[in-house]
Amino acid sequence: MSTPQRARGGPLDGVRVLDLSSVVAGPWATHVLAGFGADVIKVEPPDGDIMRYAPPARHRGMGAEFVQMNGSKRSVALDLKRDADRGALLALCAHADVLVHNVRPAAMRRLRLDYDDVAAANPAIVYVSIVGFDQSGPYAARPAYDDLIQGASGLASLFPAAGGGEPRYVPSLIVDRISGLSAVNAILAALVERGRSGIGQALEVPMFETMAELVLADHLGGHTFEPPAGPFGYSRVLTPYRRPYRTSDGYVCVLLYNERHWERFFTAAGRFAEYAADPKLSDDTLRRQDYDYAYGLVAEILATRTSAEWLALLETNDIPVMPLNDIPSLVDDPQLTATAFFTTTEHPTEGTLRTMRTPTRWSRSPQTTPSPAPRLGEHTADVLRAAGVDEAQIAAILARENAPPARNA
Amino acid sequence: MTGEGSCAPRRRGGPLEGVRVIDFSSVIAGPWASHILADQGADVIKIESPQGDIIRQAPPVRNAAMGPVFLSANRSKRSVVLDLKTAEGCAAALRLCASADVVLNNVRPAAMRRLGLDYAAIAQVKPDVVYVSLVGFDQAGPYAARPTYDDLIQGASGLASLFTQTGSDEPQYVPFQLVDRISGISAVNAILAALFQRERTGRGEAIEVPMFETMAELVLADHLGGEAFVPPIGPTGYQRLLTRHRRPYPTSDGYVCVLLVTEAHWARFFTLAGRAAEYAADPRLCEAPVRRLDYDNAYRAVAEVLATRPSAEWLALLEAGDIPVMRLHDVMSLIDDPHLAATGFLGTEEHPSEGTIRTMRAPQRWAATPPATHTPAPRLGEHTADVLHEAGLDDATIAAILARNAQR
């Protein structure tokens, strides 16, 4: 019994991923895999991925954020607490290369869908659990979400360290996205390894440790050494003057990084003599010891002219500079327009959508053509039939699926 | 070290054992990509200029050019110093690339062409190479030639401006190098997808991973909002993330991180707080579709409740009620976190030149091929002679390269 994979082009053409995950971290992982051409089957509970309901939407269950990250996937609605549905899932596992979930491991055990159960159906499967925390520690059973890991990883507390005020979260689901991307790292390394060994394995990708490593890779600072060689924190990143700089009419983003940048900046600004005479600016060792001072002076200088003037002057002098975008200006950014980053696609039920292409460029593998984000359970019958589930069982599963939702999701 | 007269990769275990990466990148984004590959067992050879990767200089240090940001991103790699401004340096680099599965750079593409180390040149000596360029911007657009750094992409991607919608007077950067780290992680995904494809087809690939577009996709995936539809059905922005009440919540003696997601979380939270009646009577709290239209209101109600008791009480109460809650850490308290201690996430090791240093293990757990055991971050040029010898360069050439490096 074999079920044809949906061929979509791209480097992962023919790789089938069963995605039991929901919300953001897991779906972002499978979004990346789908962008590379994998055939992603999104297995949803009868109520659907809760992310479907985040507004705005034209129709219930097809919210903007859901639609952005679930294109090119197929939706199969199963109630895994029921034997028939669980059996259907195991039938799908037999034809899958990867299973991804972000359900708490204890719940997967209760469903009898942990690695051993799935490996019995398919020993070559790569089984990936996106977990909140390493499962050998005291936080193992805790629920985890982006906000909580921003707080627990030290990220939220970096804001008061950098500029005073209160701890705060980054207003973007940064931990979820990073965890999803890191899960893809693991999945693909396991697939490469499987190409040689022929066997699958179980992997855990913990959100907390993933984020802790990133934060500490920047900010362990002097505590990298035992005994400490200095305080915590990468001072360049924590100075309050590392920020979009105010100009006379807005903001620009400027970074002076190497010696040439510093020299050319003060030259372009007509302040070279002052720079050359001040070792706290022109001597890189001294400058690194007091970024507040050096960045503070850069801020003062930038405040004296308009953003457009600085963008032109600094770009001409090959000094790193970028305009500050907000979301509306980013959508109209000339680079994104020129490179066709956005396209519009017709969704069969949601009308015209603005979609983003996969950001990477490949010399041989063509970009995959995206297909629209699925309605809940849109592909249940097709996918189960292709996996060899019998018609009576499919009919029973569909009958339940069409019953009214049990809760006010 | 393998050696054996061939240029076989160093074998260290892990899923990528046997994969050789020649890494021309510096600073963070590229080195973080090869850090992940090295943790998974790849043999990473870091090509450095005679001055060394500039991130070596980021303080504090015990010895020159061995700073903490460098140390954390460059363990398990070998350092080979080649002066790519000289013909012999480029020739040696090309020789190493002939043994590579992956060539990684974050040098601007025009510069790699000038050096004769672009994809076309390397594909001549290694036709199935996976050649990955971390670039600032998609090379087909007007920003192609611009230099870029983490700070600038935080600004250009819209991330910095989001803070003004959540209570800041001014746009600001996130105080860690998240664009660099994310770009590095994304580069690994491209590299591994290409290696997977190469196993099936025998073909290599040249790939560009642009920092700006990578970050723009992440920010817009959250915040395109009503503009995801044409014509727009509402403003941009995911309101739940933009309310100023989405933050570590002040308690009577500190802060806690709490997030209510499911209906059960909301109901249990107000019940545990002794406010069940108030909750049930207010549709802006208890009715999900209504609540989702005004997160400002709902999260403010949560904030008001949390302000009434100390952090420890909330942590105990909410954890017992299976409501998502975590303590707020700063970097100092994070390294003493009991969970990180219990799982051996942080450890210390003896670095041959830098003394005792704190290290982190690879965060993931692998059932069959656990991440490779790591070796210390290299001193500048520590492995030049060994690696060039392995690659079959003759002793006179190696001696000339070493002599020239020593003059710098």
C-alpha cells in the first residue's frame, strides 16, 4: 500500500510531514518545511487549531495569522481520543517521513501516540516533539507559551537593563518563531542522518533551553569565565543609545561597526577633527569600554539633519544605514516590491490574500507554488482514502466532524 | 584529528557526522549557523583573516581576541588563518573548498566574486557543493549592495517601530542580536534542506539567505493583520501582542509571567483568584469572540488581579491550577535556574588557554544520534597548519602562509 506524496517542487519534494501541532511554534516549523516543498498534512482536532480564531477574519476559523502560516498544507480533522481516528492517524504515520507535535508529552502518552507507538507503525519516522522544557528537569510538565518563555529566558528583563523602565515582551511571537525554526534544524538534520542510517529517531526541541542559549550567547558576558571576568551583558547591545536614532524629522537606523565606519561617519558629518582628537571615539579599545559615550555622540550628530539627508549621505559613503519602517511602510518597501516578496493569491473561500514567498533563493530548486490555507478538515476524506482507510471508517469520522462544535472556540 | 594524509572530515558523532563545512563568515549570523552545524557533528573549518573575526574582540576577555560572544558561537570549530587578499591565500581556500560539503559566507557577493570564491568558482572544484550566502537583502532588489547588521534589520523589518504601539515613546531595538541568530538558524535550514536534496539527486546548490526578508516574513506573519486580505479588512497589527498589558505582570513584590490561552485557563484563573462571579458576569472576559476584540481590556483585568499578591503565591497557586505561569528571570537568575541546573544545561569546562569557562550544551535531545561532544573555541589560526596539511598542501606553501600570517 502506498500513497502518492503531493509533489510540489523544492528541495523537500516528496517528503511527507504529519503535523499535529497548533498555535505558532509547530505550525511555523511546518510552514518552513512546506516552503521547501514538503507535503504537510495538518491534523487538527474537531474544533480546529485555536489560531484559526485569532482576528481579523473574513470567515470564522480563517483568521489572518492562521492563513499566513498554514498555506500549502492540507487539513485533516481527527478526534484522536477515539480509536477509529487514532487508527486513521497511525495509517497516515505509515506513509510519513516526519511527525511533529507540540502537545505536552504526557498527553501524547495518554493518546498512545508517543514515539514507541508511532515507530511501531513506521520505524523510519522522524518524531519531533516541540516541548516547553527539557523533559528531564523539574519544569517538564509545565505549559509554555511565547510570553512565558520571553520572561523565563531573561529576554524581558534585558529591556530594563538596556534602558531602564519595566520588563517587557517583544511585541512579536519571537520565541515561537525561533522554536519553530530550530525544530526545522533538527528535523532536517535527522532526515540527512536517516538518509545514511535508514532509521528514524525521536527528537525533543525545548523552547526554554533554545531561547536561554540565544540570550546567554549574547549576554553571559564576564560570567562566561569562572571566576567571572566582568559583569553579565554584552555592553554594545545593552547601551541605551543602541536604538533607532532621532533625526530632525524622524528616525534612521545607523550602525558604526568597524574602524572605517567610524572614521567615515565623522568625516561625512564634517566632524573628523573632533573624532581624531578624541581617543574615546577613535581608539577602538577605549571605545568598546564606553559605548554609551560613543553612541551618545553619534545620536547627537544624527539629530541635526533630516532622515532623507542622512540616508543619502551615509549610503553614498558605504556606512551601514537603513530607514526605520513601521508595518505599513514595510508593506510598501521598495526592496520588497522590486523582488516580488508579496504576491496576491485567490483563496477559494477567503477572497484575495496578500501572501509572502519563501525568503531564500535557490539556484536549482524552483520556488514551490503555494496553495491556499485549508478550511478545517477540508482534506480529511481525500487524505484518509489515499492512506487506505476504508470507506466505512472515513464515513464515521466525517459524520462526527460535521457535528456542531462542542465549545465556543 | 583524523589526518591520515587525506582530507577526511573530523568525526565527532551527531547526526551531521562526516559533513564538512568551510566557513568564511564572521560576527554572529554566519558563525551561529555553523555553531548549530558543529553541535550536530559537522566538521567546521573557520577561515579567518589575519586580524581574526572581529567578534573575537567583544569584551571582556582574559586573553586578547577570546571574548565571550566569540567563545559561545565558535566551539568545536577549527580556525585557519588565510589572507584572502593574497593569491596564495585564495588558492589555499579554494583547495579546502574542494573537500567541502558546505561552503558558508556572509561576505557581500561582489567581494566573493573578486576573490574567485563565488559559487561558479567553487562548483568547478566541487560540483556538488552546497554554497550558502548569508546576505543582507535579496540580491534582485535595490538594497542588494547595502551593508547590514542586526540593528539595521530590526529597524527596517518594522520590529523596532512596534514598541511605540505597546507603550514606548520611541522605537527601540530588542537588546539581543535576534536578527543575527534567526538568520543563522534559517541558514541552517537552507543548508540541511539542500544536503537532503543532494543525497537524493547528487546535485549541489547555491542558496541566498537574506536577513531583511527573513525578518520581514517573521514580523509580518504576526502583524500583517487586516492587510493579509486585499482589500484590507482592518488595520495591520496583531492586537493581542500590541496591548501594553501584554507584559510581565507586576505583583505586590515583583513580577510574574502569566498567559491565559484556553477557555479553561480564563475560567480557572478568575476562580482561583476568587473572582469567578465577576468573570462570569462580564462577556468581555468570559466570551472568547468578544474578548478577542479587546485584549487591552481583558489583559488589564488580569494585571489588576495579579497586582494584589506576591509572586511566590501566584507561582504556587497558578502552577497547582495548571495555568501557564513562569517566574521572570534576569540573566543573573537564569544561570541559577533550578531546571537548567537539573538538566545539565549549563556546565563548566577547562579551556586550554582561557581557563575555566561556562558552556551550554545543545538544547535539543536526540534519541539515536545525540549532539556531538564539543571541543573548545579555537585561538586565531590554531589549526592552520594541520588543516592545510590534511588538505594536501605542500610543506613549503604551508610554511609561506604561516610566515606571512606571523608578520601581521
